[in-house]
Amino acid sequence: GGDWRLRKNTSTESGHWLTVQWRQEGGNTFALGALVQAKVGDVMHTSQVGAEGPYLSQPEQCVHFGLGESNQVDELLITWPDGHKEQFSNVAADQIVRYTHTMLPHTPQGPHQP
């Protein structure tokens, strides 16, 4: 337990940002386990989608990348829980982007059994 607290960002410096939202059709709606990577210059920012969160709260269903003075994400890569990858180039900063993925059907590996 413990007391809850509300925090307010009072910083005066501002920079560019990108927020990525996602949905997945066909199960696992919030795409738990997805990996989101944003390359800005020589720096790779990485966030994995999970269900964890602070006490008595629910995690936000998006990832937020602070980009500093960069006005774009050079490469945005989403690795969905089924292993499918999508890559987007030159994504403009200061916006919320939304992506939707349809899960691929599971196909067993190995030789066909009659």
C-alpha cells in the first residue's frame, strides 16, 4: 500500500516527441509482448509493450519517445507478438501515430503428417 501522489511536470524546456499507439485484431488486443523501436540519428530507443504498471493504476496503451531536437524518427520498427515486423521511415515528430495489426494464424512447423 501507501499513499498515492500526483506529479506535475513543470520543466520549461521542450523538445520534439512521438507517441505510438497500437491495436491488434484476432486476439491479444493490446499486443502484449510487442517491441517498438525508434531510431533517431545514431540512437535506438526501445520499448516493450507489457501489462505491468504502478500500484493501483493501469499502464497507458502507448509508448512515448522524447526526440529532443530531432524533428523525425528516422526508422520506426514494430515487432508484433506473432513475430511479424513492420518498418516505417521518416516518421514526423510531434504527433500520435496509430498502427493496427491482424495476427497471423499459427501454422505448425515440421513435416506434414498424413
